[in-house]
Amino acid sequence: MEREKEIAKLVNVLRRTARMALQSEWTGSTQDVATFCIDQYNKVLGRLKEIDADVGSVFDPLAAGSSLTVAAMACRQLAAYYEDEVGRSHNWGDWRGAWADPRHGAWADKRAFKEFWNKSAREIEDFGEFIRENIDEWINQRKAHAKQDESGERKTSPINPDDTKPQ
């Protein structure tokens, strides 16, 4: 298997392991789940060290008694190390059908969302991850709109009451 494809597959495993570790911690899982997540991280790290020796100077294997939170963080950091090569997960950042309006909240283009959902958003966990990754951008949009409103500048033309009378 070529290097880029294998790295992309391993990064996908890391992302899913991180998500599984966090969900398992939230639901109060057993130590078996933590052991599995730690072993999975260590196996992926070992394989990545074979493919890319430089990764070994940055990342260490996890200790056997590490928590699920530590396993999730380690998986996400290792996946982030390769993000420039493999891109963000599931092309979530490609969808720009949402915007924020400080007067009315967040809005989504229904048609764009439906198309997006049918193509790549089959799992609700993926959608939640997309929201977490993009919330900062939405907040910044909201703040930008709020600053425009504070300027007191009129953005619409005045309505002439004669134009709105029934004919």
C-alpha cells in the first residue's frame, strides 16, 4: 500500500479511537475499553514509526494504565500531526452552508445540508465533531455581525407607507 493511503487510514483509526474513548468515558465504561484504546494507539504509533521515523521523536507510546481522556488526547494529537498530509476528517470543512445571524441565531441552507448529509454525514458523532470543530468560526461570524449592528449604520432603505397600502 502506498504511504499516503496507509497514513490516511491510520489517521482515520486514530480519529475514531479518540471519539470512542471520549464517548466511553462519558458513559462510564470499564477498564477494558481504556486498555483497548491504549493498545490501538500504541499499535498505530508503532506502524507510523515504521513509515515515518520522525514521528518517534515527537510521540511516545501510552502507559498501560492511562485514562480514556489521555488516550483520546493522544489519538487526536497524533492525527493532527498528519492533518497537513491527509486533510481534515471526512471533508467536514468543505460544507459552507451555515451562517450565524445575531438577531435570529444560526441558520443552515436546507438544500446544501441535505446534499451534504446524504454524501458524508451518516453518523451523528461525525456531525457533532463537525460542530465542535467549526463553532469558533460561527462565533466569529456572529461577533462580526454584532459589531456591524453597533455601528448604528442603516443597512436597509426606509419603507414608504404609501408603497405598502393595498391597491
